Amino acid sequence: MEDGDNAEKLRARARHRYSEMCDARARAKSARRVGDYVAVRRYEEDATMHKNATEELNAEAAKKIFHQKNKGHRQGTVDLHGLHVQEAIQYAEQELQSARWRGDEVVRFIVGKGLHAQDGRAKIRPALEELCDERSLIHSLDPRNAGVLIVHLDTDPF
């Protein structure tokens, strides 16, 4: 089975566990309204269990997606497609650190244009741009491909 297929199944399981977490929280809220604090505690524990499972499943899916997307890329180019925003930021931070250790001057992040987003708006690129701004890293869109963000690690302009 392909990692991508496996990752989709993990994402589906994570969405299911997230839904279960929301249901448990709603039941806890209802129980609290009627003063059934034993039930509140049980439902809150259930919600926590589902939250942890959601996070673990999403982390495993992200790992599979990242490795599948990047197995053919050359060093210094990272594909963040298919990741949730926080996952993409985590992988970007790791790559920025690795690139600095290697002495790279530039990292190319394939972030996409947001065409596959539900609302058609890019999510990863703005978050990565914000990260770069926070770290005073010069960044720009690739003039040949607006779905690629180029980050310059050597910020000394002289």
C-alpha cells in the first residue's frame, strides 16, 4: 500500500476521533448543566483520549505525507503540500535548521497556491511567510512558480 493511501486512512481516522472528541465534550457540557459531575468527568476523560488519538493519527499521517512528497526532491527543496498548517511549519522549521547546519543559502518550500483549499485560499504560504518575518528571513515567491516560497538564510545584504 502506498504511503499516500495510508496517510489518507490515518487522516480519516483522525477526523473520526475528532468528531468523537467533540461529541464527548458536548455530552460533558450537557451533564454539567444537570449537575451530573461523575458523567462530566467520564466524558471529559473520553474527550481527552480522543484528542490525543487525533493528534497521534495526524502526526503519523503528516510523517507519511511528508516523506512521500519529498523522497524525490533534492536537498534544499521541501514539499509541504498535503500537510496541515502547523505540521508544515514544524517541518519547515526543521528544514531551516538543517539547511543552516549544511551551510545552504536558500531553501525552496513548495507551498502551493491554495487551489485545493476548501475556500481556495492558501494557508501554508502565509503561515510560512509569518514565520520568516518573525525570524527576519528574507523570502519571496519564485517568479516562475507562485506556489514556491524561496527563503534566504543569508540575510546579510552586503
